[in-house]
Amino acid sequence: MLLAVLAVLAPVSVKTVQVSLIESHTNLSVTAQEAAPNAFLVASLPIPYRSQAPLEIRAVTRPTNKVARLSILDESGDRLVRVEFAPLAAGEALELDLVTTLMSSSAPPDDGQNVRLATPADLPEEIRPYLGVQPGIESADERVRKIASEVSGKDLAHAADDVLRWLGKNISAGGGPQGALEVLERGSSACTGFANLGAAIFVAARIPARVLPCILVGVEQQEHYIVEVWTKELGWSKVETTLKRFPLDDSLHVILRQARPDSPRGPGHVPILHPRGTGVDAAFRYDEKRCFQGAKRLGAFDLDEKDEARIRETAKAGFDALTRKAAQGPSVELAPAGKLGTRLGSRARALLEMSQRKP
């Protein structure tokens, strides 16, 4: 009897997960081409991805009250925000800031040790295209294949280390076209070229790889690019080819899209997606204080893993709902604190309240 009572009184072990609350921004200039009662634009924004969960989307305009509706457009695999404007006069100019607050795990990921590299028999059909030549990722070139022949096949950790060491030793920071071969011939690169050449070496080593467009957290910097590689055990794992880091926790980058083999590339093999409008002209906007993109960490939380999963799943459902029905007005909460608050612990409620606190 005493043992039964003690078992009831014993503290329950609660598993927690470390998460970061992050705010990202993309700043645009918008000009109405003519009197536009139904103008809209489409642009990239943070998506639900792994542990990354957008919690709120805001379209802030100057002048104010210029946004009528927000929705999500699923376009050839990319999930983009559609901003519908209130009626605009011919030539009317706006500043538009797309601000997303999101939750992302800052827990250390698997380090890749003893993670076996995939064999052809391991590859699902949807992964096979990432073992072929992709735009700007010229993995079939003999020079790239020679580098790849020195990449360890022991496990993912050793393979990633070999690729990052080679890039660090042989490629310096610089500009110019960013295709893998152009970077290899020049010996210098921006983040795009590090990602393209890194992915090419992985693919030549028979490791499926792709480029991820993202925003680097903690800096004001235009769209950044990293690599993901695939194994049967872990699925996709991130590799930071510019900063030479592996493994990476999810809170270091805000993911915008996946660069697929058929994704459009701009000049110099840069997989950037420019905003485009109907009834309006739209372009990235720089100012004296900050770049057109950036992301900052608002806070860190240790959440009950069930609370973290509940918030993430609710936010994803809210994001998906925007593909079916637009939200009225310039902002939308994807995991409203009022809806989830009574079901969550105090730290999870604090995270949601902070995420939905207006500046």
C-alpha cells in the first residue's frame, strides 16, 4: 500500500525540447501600375519545415491599411504568400514589410556519426532527382568527381567533414557567377557558390543533395543558401557550406524554400525568387539601416515536448488552411494563444504571448 502511495506522489518526468522564437522580415517596395482595385503580389516567406513553425504572418505597410487579405499559394512545390491590396490609386507607392514570427528547435541534431550513406536501393523515387545534375550543380564534371573521390564513405559525419574541409581550404570569399564550375575555376565564392559547389561534390560522391534558400538568423543579410544531404536513417540533414558547420540545429536558419532540380535560377545560378505582382510592380527594398531581409532571435524556451508538438501541429494546420481560404486583413495568427492557452504549460503560453505581441 505504501509503495502504491509513493508511486502516485512521485514526480512525473517531463521531457522538454529547446526552442527559439525568431522574427524574420522581407522588405519590399510596391507601386501601383494604374488604378488597381484587385492588385496583389506573391513573395517568398518562411514555411513550415521540420521543427520550424510560422506562428504569425504580418504585412506591414506605410501608409497603413493597404492590405485586404493574406493567403498561401502552392506553386510548383513552393509555398508563397499572396498579399491582396485594398484599392490603390494609379502610381501609388507603398513600403511593405513581410514579418513572420516563428518557433524553431535549437536542440542539437544528430551528428551523423555511424549514419550509413545511402545506396541506390535505399533511394525513394522522389529522392533520385537529387543525385543528378542540377542547374549550377555540375556534379558530372571530371574535376568535381575527382574531388568527390576523396570524400569518405564511412558515414555522414566523415563525408560532411571532408566536403567542408575541402571548401575551406580551396575556396575563398568572393563574387562573380555562382555555378559550381565557375566557383571551382575562380577559387572564390559567395554563399550561393559554396552551396552549389558543396552540393555538386556531395552528389558526385553519390550522396543526394540540394540547396536550401534561407535567412541566416542574427544578421541583416539577403537570402542565404545552405545544403541538405539525404540518408535513409535521418532523411534530410543540413550542412552550412559557407560557415563550414555540421550538424546544424534548426534555429540557425529560417527556411524559405527548397531549390528543386526544376526550380528557376537567376543570373549566375542564384536560386532567388523575386517578388512579382499583378497590378503592381514589386521589388526588394534596401534602406540605410538594414538589408531587405534579416532575422533575429526574440527568446529561448524549454518547452514540454507535448506542448511544442501541439503548437507546431496547430501552426502547420493554420498555415495549410491559408492555401484554401484567405485571412482578412494584414495579419494572421496561425497558433492563437487564446485557442491553445488553456491546454499548454506556462512556458508555452509565454512563448505564444511573446510571438503575438505587436511592436
